[in-house]
Amino acid sequence: MAERCYPATNAAGSSRVYTVEPRDLLRADREEEAAGGELIGVWHSHTHTEAWPSPTDVGQAPDPGWHYVLVSLRDVEPTLRSFRIRDGNIFEESVVLE
């Protein structure tokens, strides 16, 4: 279960590609460790495509244990989906909002 969220800058400076700013990731990791937790995943939006990991998302997935949450803003209503990415394979998982 996610308890905290750490916003990060897009180091790619692009509307088409997202790369987490390394300093932001390091800050989040340190803050989470200090709080007694651990990072469990990342999230970002796809503004013009469905909520499915792109080839870039798959290639940049650093941890097979993480949750990769995507929000699509393509349609009138946003769509939120979560995935695990292991060895280039994509596995969708259920999302429960509390």
C-alpha cells in the first residue's frame, strides 16, 4: 500500500518522454528510508495515449518489484492502471483506492 507520494521533475524536459530527475529520486528514497519505509514504485501520466507502459517505460523500469502506475488523460475521464514490469514483460495488477 502506498502511503506517501514524492513528486519529481521530468529530467527529459519533454512532453513525450518522462525521466525521473535523479536528485528527486535520491531525495525520495532518503526521505522514505528515514520514515521507515521504502519506495514501492513510480507513476506518471500519458497525456495522449492509453494507460499502458510504452517501450520507453519498459526500458526504463529499474526494479521488477516496483509498481508502475500510469494515468491516461487521453479521454474525458482519466484512466488509472498499475503494472509490474519484469524482464521486459508487462503484468497488469488490480488497483484499489481507499
